[in-house]
Amino acid sequence: MQASGYSTQRLPPLTRLHTQKHYQYTVKAHLIPAFGESQLRLISRDAAQSFLAAKLRAGLSWKTVKHLRTVFGTILAAAEAWDLIPTNPVRKTRLPRRGPVREKPGIALEDVSRLLGALPEPSRSLAYLLVLTGLRVGELLALRWQDVDLAGGLLHVRQTVYEGHFDEPKSRSSARSVPLAPGVIETLSGRKPAEVDPNRLVFCTRRDQPLSRRNLLNRQLKPTAAELGLPGINWHWLRHVNATLHDSVGTPLGTVQALLGHSSSEVTRAVYIHSVPADARSAVEKLESVLIGPKRTQNVEISKLVTTLIQ
């Protein structure tokens, strides 16, 4: 994409590193092949619309194409702000109506328990803490001992880390204090040396560098999940498990939102809370008991499954 020496590298680094990487990939993989030889002033609304439609026909998901449109539009908005083009043609494009969204698969607590039991260290401790705290993996890997109050049973999210680069939390809501369950306190206490620099990372390499989430994912988490026949497992999935567990035991939505560091409760409800099969069955049986009276057999309590999970 050319216009008076214009380059996407002129975009100032006002975004987080993860977002920058995403933009760079999108530009390289999608926009440059389609518009790399075009002058920005010659990119029309019809050309942008045809590009998005072609991506949908090629099999990309509606959500992915929406992200493409966002990146494309952001770049051209910067070009418009710098007076390189008169208007932003991407802003005038439209995406087709989104079709039915595939139902999110349920989370079987027995599978989570099996995964935690099979993982090697340090992924086992990381996964355990992600399930019980709901932290993002970058927040957990950026945790320092000065952020952990074992006596008070709290940890304070003050940073996040991505590919060795430390940054502020994702949003204002993400900077938060999270209460710790007794098992989490025990796990962290077991990792804490008798004498430790408060600024030292809780999880780090022998050279006191942050652990690589990518390496641990590819070398430990994914292979272990594959051996157990559990597809689609990643660090972020464990955060979804935390939200689902809270929903299963009746934690108010606003509390779950605060613990996860979401700015919107709708994100918590629509994206992070999945169905627990055992909980769904219990809900159906409770509905039946309201209609025709108590059943003779008792339901399996979700609390027993949670207890099994954390043992």
C-alpha cells in the first residue's frame, strides 16, 4: 500500500505488543497480498468490499473477517488523519449478517481434573492457578512476589507480559486484586523461597526471565491434552473454566466480571461462561421437581465435583 512514501510502520506504537503483532500478521498475510502494489488513494469502497467478501468465500470465519476489516479500517483511518487520502473507504463497507454461532462445547470438570493431574511442572501449577484465579496467562507470568499477599490471601494484578515484554494490564478493570483460595495459597507458599527478592517473578527461568507461554503451550499443555483426548485446550481455555465454575456454584455475574477483570458483564456472560453438563442436568431435574415434586434420587452436587477438582 503506497501513498507518498506511506508505510504501515509509521503507525506509532500506541497499542500493546500483542495487538501490534496481530496487526503486523494481518497486514503481511492478508492486506499486502491484496493491496501491496496499490496507491491508497485508489483503494475504493467497492475494492475493500470485494476483498472482505472474497475472504468470507475463502472460508474465513465471520469473526476473522471482522478483524480484517478493523485492521484495514484503522490503517486507512490513520492515512486519512495524515491527509494522505480524503476519506476512509473501509468505513463505508458492510459485513453480511452473521449466521448462527456454533454452540460452545460444555466443560466437563472430570476432564479438567484429569488434565491437571497429568500435566508436568511448571504447567501443572500454572494451569491450577489459572483455573482457580481466572487470571490471564500473561498476568500470571508477570506476577512478582511483591504482588502476592499470602497472609491476607490476595494477589494484585499490576502487570502483564507477552513474549518477554512487560506492560500495563489490558484495561483499567484488569488492574485488580483477586482473593486466593486455601489451595492456591498452599501452592504459592510451596514455591516461595525463605528469602526472596520481592521484585522477583513467581514463575521464572533459572536466569530470572519470564517463562514463555508459547513454549509451555507447545511442549507441555497441548501434548498432554492430546494424550488425554482433549482437543482445543490452551491457556485461555482455563480462564473460561474459572468463569464456568463460578457460574456453576452461583457466583453473581458482577462478581465474576470483577474477578476476571472484564469491563463489561456481557463479555463475561456471552464469551466466558460455558455449560457444565452435570450442572445442566441438575438444572433440568430441579425444574422437574418444581413441577411435579421432589425426585426420589438425589442429584450429584456441583460442589462435590469442584472439591474433586482442587484436591
